[in-house]
Amino acid sequence: MPIYTFHLRRPDGAPGSFEAYELICDQVAAAQATVLLEQHMSASQVEVFDQERAVLSRSRLGAATIKVNA
């Protein structure tokens, strides 16, 4: 299973915290991103990566932006 990294950012864009989880797929990682935003009230955004591949970026007030590598 891939190890997804979650980079939580504060409203000014500065790094807030970092977490990593072994998850089965991108959809589970997207759900975990939502959970982390709910748990970390100081974070306004979370960016999710599978190694160097950007999976998604989700803001507290907006929808997820899925990143596709071309």
C-alpha cells in the first residue's frame, strides 16, 4: 500500500504540520484529508502526496482540487 503524506497549512500558507498514513487508494486519502482538516482547526488547507505525485489539495472552505500529472 502507498504511504500518503498530508501537509497541513495555516491561512498564511505557512506549514502547520505533517502526517503520513499507509492507505489503499487516492479516494481513502481524500477522505483522510477531510478528517485532518476537521481535527486541525488551525489549518486552512491540506495537500496530499503519494511520494512525489500530487494527489489533491483541499481547502477548508472550498472543494478539493485533484491534481493530475500529465
